Amino acid sequence: MKKISLILFYCFLLSGCATTVAIVDLAGATAVKAVKTTVKAVDAITPDIVE
């Protein structure tokens, strides 16, 4: 019984960790996309400043 509860505990921890990593990854990807969109908008308005 100890082994089963220990295995379940580790599975719970790992799934929680994977969820955290997925959320951080999504937030990072969203931030990168936002920056790229902003740079493209600024480049379209004032191409000489960005280059």
C-alpha cells in the first residue's frame, strides 16, 4: 500500500509540474508574439527608426 500511495503522489507532483511548465511556456510564447506584432507595427509606421 505504501508503494502505491507513493507512486500516486509522484504522479500528482509530476502532472502539476507539467501543467506549470505548460502555462509558463504559453505565457512566454504569447509575450514573444506580442513583441513581434508590436515591432511589425512600429516598423510599418516608421521603418527607418527600427532599421
